Amino acid sequence: MLAIWWRVRLLTDRGPSGDGPSKSAPFAPPPILPMKLPSPFGVQFARLAPGRNILAAAALILGFPAANAESPAARETHATMAAAANPYRGVPYHDSVYAGGPQIIPGRLQNEYYDTLDVSDKEKAAGAEEGITYHDTDNKNSGSGALNGLGSYLKEFRRFESPDISYVKFNNPGTAVDDTAYNLVAPEANALYLGWIAPGEWVRYTVEVQADGRYSLTTLYTSKFGGHISLDCDGADVTGPIAIPTTFNAADPIEWRQAHHWNKIRFARNIALKKGRHVLTLHFLDQPVMNFDYMDFALVE
């Protein structure tokens, strides 16, 4: 809520001759104050009690409407104000193998390289990044260090952080995992990916956009049930819900492998981005059992 005050001469408690009280006139806003503001703002006037030959005050209260009625301009204003009040502390992911730095657009955004905090592994395991660089429904990594075990970079990748990570497995002993005839697109062996998605979760990425423009989005993914995702840029929605087609295939006799049928889809919708450094938030809106390897951003216009 933003309050802007003007000091204006409204009324006096002395009569015209100065020898007695005057009758208080109904309060009217001074002419310099607008009676109506353009959307998304509302206007309300408040009056203070008068005193002897003193100034009263009028308050112009700028009130934002409810979130479900916000215009895009209002959301962008809110995001800017929130960012100023609570500076983002996340930094691009980096480790001994990956040098880090913002992911570049146009180009490929690797989903496993969501942002991090420069804190200890112990603090990460305790959830220090929750609500800052990601939101996860539990405080454990179901892939790295768990299902995948220990003993290599791929098996242990980001194992102290809650967003679940795994890697593409070819030639798995016993039962094929990611290299089956049920794939619509062949993934790359040993590629890391973000998985075990649950509705309401999100992750953030610091990116460097090279040019103003509109961008298409292509993603390599799996999705047992289908569902929707969306992207924010610096807190402002830039996509709306994006439908993710299911990769379910009833011909596969192994139920858990429904989460490993890979597909690639290009979304023609144009995502407007401005040149410079930004924070993208990837939201998983309504369905579980999704995996995301990467997202390619291509300049359309």
C-alpha cells in the first residue's frame, strides 16, 4: 500500500470575521488531486480533524486490486516492488565440473542447473535454499544419492538439495530404462535431468538474454499424465499455462517406465524477453511424474 500526502488548506474553525466558529463545510478533495486513477489503481480520500486556523491533510491511498484481477502492468509493478524490498540471493549453479554463470538466451537452458546459494552442503541439506531458488514438496533428493546411489558425479549430482535429479540411463542391466522403443525422441546418454516433479513446485534460473525479442521454447521431457507448466521473468508471468502432452504408452508393460518415455516439443507461442540479466521461474502447475532435461530458447522476432 502506497500513501502520498498533500497539505492543503481545507477549512477553519473561525468565522469570516474571526470572532467565532464557522460551520464546517463538507469535505471536498482539492483540485490538484485526481478523483479517478487509471487501472490498476483505486483511490480513497481521508480527512483529519480540523484545528484552529491550521491545515488539514488529505491522503491519497493507492490500493492494488486482488491478485485474480491484476493486469499485467500491475503484476510487473508488484514484482518490481517485491524485488526492491527482498533482493534475490540466488546465484547461477556452479561446481568443480560446471563453471556456472548465467545461462544464455537464445540458447539451451539446462533444467538441472537451477540456481543455488553459496552455503555449505549441510545448510543445503537443511533446506536453506527452499523458497529462494526452488520450492520442493519434501526435503530430500529422490534421485541423486538415493535411487541412484553414490560413487560418481552423475549419481551424486546436487544430492544435498531437494529438487530431484537423475540422469539418462542406457544399457541398464536387466531392464532398459531410457533407451526403449517407447521413446518418441532419443535422449542423450548420461544427460542429467530434473525429475520427480510434483504440482506446485518451482525452480529458478539466472539467465542472460542477449537481445530484446520474442522467443520460442522447445523442451525435451517425459510426462506420464500430461499437465501444465509456466514461466515467470523477474516475477511477472510471461507464458501463461503451457500444456505438456502426455508421453504415456499403454504398450509398455512396465508401469514405472511410463516416466521414461522421452519426447521433444516446440511451443510456437512467443515469449517476450528483454535484453539483460533476469531470473526465470519455472512452475509445475498441476500434474506429477514429469522429467525435464533442457529448454531451448530461439529468437523468433
